[in-house]
Amino acid sequence: SSSLTEVTAFVKRLRRKTDLANMVKTTRTVLNSHSKVTVLRSDLHAVIEQGFLDIPGNLVQKAFRSPEEPQNDIELKCLNDLVSLLTPSTDIRVLLNCVSLNLHAFVIQPSRNKEEFRELASDFHLRWNFLLRTISKAMTLKNTDSSG
């Protein structure tokens, strides 16, 4: 039973590392292409600035534009920070450092204890995934050049 638990944990870690390695390889391919980065930046700006809030049935307007909840802008700030660094031949380590700094500022540093950290981390992860899925959906529905 103990061995099975350890093997399962090992397999999960290995899968995460493999997924991350594949994502890095794909990201490097995109970052090394001036035209792909330019198109991606343009599409992201268009979707963020004007497009993805207009999708019928989209909850992002309510979820990310609520004046009563200022923390809702954290995910948009993180995304905008990444997009601003997105240039042809950007080193992926620069992008990872940006994510790390934002996580430290918005999740790790404000946490006063382990339980609050778990809550903040879980909330950020959920909202970040929601934002990225919404943007991906918007880019697909608008048939942007980079959505493929």
C-alpha cells in the first residue's frame, strides 16, 4: 500500500515535468519566430482590450470587472505583465521570472499562515485558469490568426 502511494506520487511528478518540458519546448518555438510572436501579441491585445468581454454568455465581465472586489484585477495584471514581456526571442526564463514575481507579490507575501496561503493559491489558480480559458475561447470564436 505504501509503495503504491509512492509510485503514484512519482508518476504524477514525472507527468508534470514531462508536460512542463513539452510546454517549454513549444513556447521556445513560438518565441523564436518573430512573426508568430507579433501575431500572438496583436491577437492577445485585441482580445484583452476589446473582444473577450463581448462574448455572449461570458461571465468575465462580472467576475473580473467587479468594483467591489479589487483582487479580481490581479489575474489581468499578471496577464498584462506577461504580454508586455512577450517579444521575439524573449528568453522563457524572463517570462517564468515574471510569473514567479507576481505569485510572490499576490499569493505568497500576503499569506499570514499555511491555511491562508492554500486559500489564496487555490483562488488564484482557479481564477487564472478561468481567465486563460476565456481568452482562448474568445480567440477561437473570433478566429484569430494565433488561435490555431
